[in-house]
Amino acid sequence: MKILFKSCLVLTALLLGYGFCQAMYIAPTEATMGDVQRIFYYHLPSAWVAFLLFFVNFLASVWYLIRRSVAADAMALASAEVGVSFCTIVLITGPIWARPIWGIWWTWDARLTSTLVLWLIYVSYLVLRHYASGGQVPVLAAALGIFGFVDVPIVYMAIRWFRTQHPQPVIGGGQGSGLDPTMWHAVLWNLAAFAMLAFMFVWVRYRQAIVEHELEEAHAQASLDYETEGAQ
Amino acid sequence: MTSAPSLWAITRRSLVKDLRLEWRSKDAINSMLFFALLVVVIFSFGFDPTAEESRKIAGGLLWVAILFATVVALNQTWTREIRNQVMDAYRLSPAPPQALFLSKTIGNFIFVSILEVLMVPLFVVFYNLRSVGPVWQLLVVALLATWALVVNGTFFAALSIRTRSREIMLPLILFPISIPALLAMVDATTSILTGDNSPIFWMRLLAVYDLVFTTVSLVLFEPVVNAE
Amino acid sequence: MNPAANNNAYLYAAYIVVWVIHSVYALSLFSRGRHMKREARELNAANAQSRR
């Protein structure tokens, strides 16, 4: 297992390195926006990876409510954490890209705003997990994970309509704008790279969550033993 | 030989019990009414717009005020149940937990509606509001919007019962999920008041939201309540 | 000469932000891992103690 992990780590590093080369050098410079557009090659893949992770959280939450397994709960926690991390990246790189191009940091652009709401929902999930006490937190969190994910299409529809009513600049080009085929290479390589990175993060965090659970049980057992010993 | 009572019968009985208790004690309603009044007055001090402007912002202000009043109401709902250990009694009884959830939600819906009946005329007075669009549309929006807030709010109030810092946990969890509904209710209200846009899409969105989350809440309520 | 060359600061800032965030998360994983290893060691030691 260790060897598998280490080789995946190496693969991840290689992919990230190559992705960087693609994004920075190999992909052509965009005609109107210039080199700043290269942020896109990190911005878009991060968004897709975050979304995938939240979907994993949804599946794990459903699985947990059905089976109540520690593994499902650990996966839900890990995917939510890594998802929020990638989502944060999307929310920061978006404005950094928007500022030089459109002169504004923020715009109620449908996609960026939906991402903000998504981020809020899963941060509230993490707040519940980390600040609520009681052995039933995993159940409650699972319910919240399901609510949150079910909300996503509604959020997107609502904000898209809001935007058509109150038009604003669109980050990343409108519906009609396509990508030069050579640019797709950069997007896809970085998608592979960040997906691998997310996979590694989730792997580690998942294992840690399992061990955390075992440690808790061990502590509980130890104090039980201590009490029974004391009684003797 | 009597058959087992239907879901609706249990819900109605539970709801009537709640309302009767509430009517006798009057504590929740009175504090909520005063809170709602305070919110309207304070907002009015903060924003002193012309008639044209007021139509544009009144929708947002009104629904934010109602949102805060709702959170106060929701925290109340489950506290009484816990205090009297009614939750345990419900869990032991053969009655379906969905009945408990429905009765709580409908009860909250009634309470928040009473608040709205108080707050809206005050808003109209303080802001000299007159709607450009038809008032019946505002009524539909209010019904759909109130249910949207209350259905998720009741569910999450139950969720946060056993959590540390419960009072802050409820809005923290409820608000992000409610954003599309809030957007819809505010924009619909503003559209109707100013007559600038059609509120139909927003009304449909609220209806979809209500349908989806009522279903999800009903389905998930049982595993959650049994976990307590 | 690229007319938008002076925007490269934004480009670098964005990439740096990405790597900082990933590094911070990776560091948090490391530190949690170390913490748990120590905790496990202490528990084992305590168990071994109580069995004597």
C-alpha cells in the first residue's frame, strides 16, 4: 500500500509539473486578454474538481444514512474539506483574473456567484462537523450534505435568472465563446493533475478520519478500563 | 375495532396541541411580535428613502426582517419539546415521525404568518408603499416564501438541538441553503412592487424549492430524529 | 511586445495563491498526522503500563 501511495504521489507531482508547463508555456497566448488568461487553466479545473468532490460528499452522506458506516462518514468529511479548499481557490483566482480584464474584483456572474453559495453551504457543513458536539453529529452532517447538494441546481437556476434580469460581465466568456483546441490540452492536463492532487488529499484525510475514530474509541475504552480497575 | 390513525390525523392532533399550548402560555408569540415590531422600526430609522427608492428596497428589507424573526421563532420550537422530554415520548410511540415534523412546520408557518400580518402593514406605513403590480401576486409569494423558510428552518432547528452553541448554529446552517429562496422572494417582491419585471419565474422557483425541500425533509426526518 | 504584459503580476499572484492554499492544506494534514501518531504512541504506552 505504501508503495502504491508513493508512486501515486510521484505521478501527481509529474502531472502537476507538466500541467504547469502546459498552462504557462505550451498553451498559446489569448488574443484579447493576454497572458493573464492563463489563470483560467488553474481556475476551471479547480472548479470541476471541487464540484466532483461535493458530489462524492453527497454520495458518502447518502451511504452513511443507509449504512451508518465509519468509512462513509470519513469519506464525507474528507471530500467536504478538500472540496472547500479547491472551491476557495476558484473564488480567489476568479476575481484575480477579473480585475485586470474587466477592472472589477467581483461581479454577480452566474458561475462565480453559484460557486460562492456552494462554498457557503459546504463551509456551514464543516462548521457543523467541527463545532457541534455529540455522537450524532455524523448523522446530522449527512443530512446537511444531502440538503446542500440537492440545493445546487436550484442555486444555479436562481442566480442565472438573476443575472439575466440584472446583466453583468461574464467571467470566462459567454455561452458562445469556445476554446482554441490547443488550449483544451492545457485545461485537460491540469484537470488530470488537480484531480490526482485531490485524490491524494482525500486519501490521506480519509485515513486520518478513520484513525481519529479509532483513537476516540480507544480513549473511551481506556477510561472504561480505568474505571473498572478503580472499582476493584 | 379502530384502524391506526392516519398521518394527517396525527399531524392535526399534534398541531392543535401545540397551538393550544401556545395560546395558553403566549410566551413565544408575544416575544416574537415585539421582536418583529422592533426590527421594522429600527430598519425604518436606518433607511429613509423616497417613494420610488422605497419600492426598490422594501422587498429586501422586509424579507430580511422576516428571516431574522423566523430564526428566533424556530429556536423556540424545539426548546419546549426538549424541556418536557416530549422527543423521547414521540420516539417511543408508534406514530410516524413525519407527523411530528409536519405539525411543527405548520405550526411555525402559522406563527411566522402572524408575524408577517403585523410587519407588512407597518412597512407599508413607514415606507409609504404602494404596489405597482397586483397584490394577489404578493400574497402568493408570501405563502411560498414563508413555507420555504419554515420547512428548512424546522428541520435544521431539530438538527441543531444537541449541538454546542445551538443558537448560532441554526442560522449558520440555514442561511446558505436558503439563498436561492431568499433571492427569489426578494426579487419577486421587488418585481411586483416596482412593476419592472415579471415575478413568474421567481414564483415557479419558490414552488420548486418548496416541493423539493419538503420532500427531502420528510424523507430524512426519520433517520435524524432516531439518531438523537 | 505583449500589450497586456503588465498584467502578468496578476497571473503570478493567482498561481502563487493556488500553491499557497494547497501547501497550507498539505501542512495541516502533516501536522494532524504527527499529532495522531503521538497520541497513538501514548495510548499504547498507557495500555502496556496498565497490563503490567
